[in-house]
Amino acid sequence: MTVINFTTGEVLRELTIDLSKDYQPTGNSKGPTRKRNSPNLHQQVRAISMSCDISPSG
């Protein structure tokens, strides 16, 4: 999976999904609790499925 900045088209991250793992949440919290009004928690994320490879050729 490739994470791309919607505005700039910059590739932010390349991820590989391990199909042998269960990625569903268990309901248990991990790590410290965050403040609810933290500005970093309100970043907008949009997921778009792609039907073809749009990586730059080089």
C-alpha cells in the first residue's frame, strides 16, 4: 500500500500488509492516553483505492 499526500502527490510511505496477521483492534488501549483536543489528532486523512500503478518511472 502506498500513502500519498492528496494535495502534492508526494509519496509519504510504502507499506506492506502481512496477510497472516489480524489487524483488527482488540479493544485494549496501548501506550499513554492522549488529550482529546490535541491539534495533531485532527489531521484529515483520505484513503483512495487505485486501479493502476501511478508511480513515476525512472
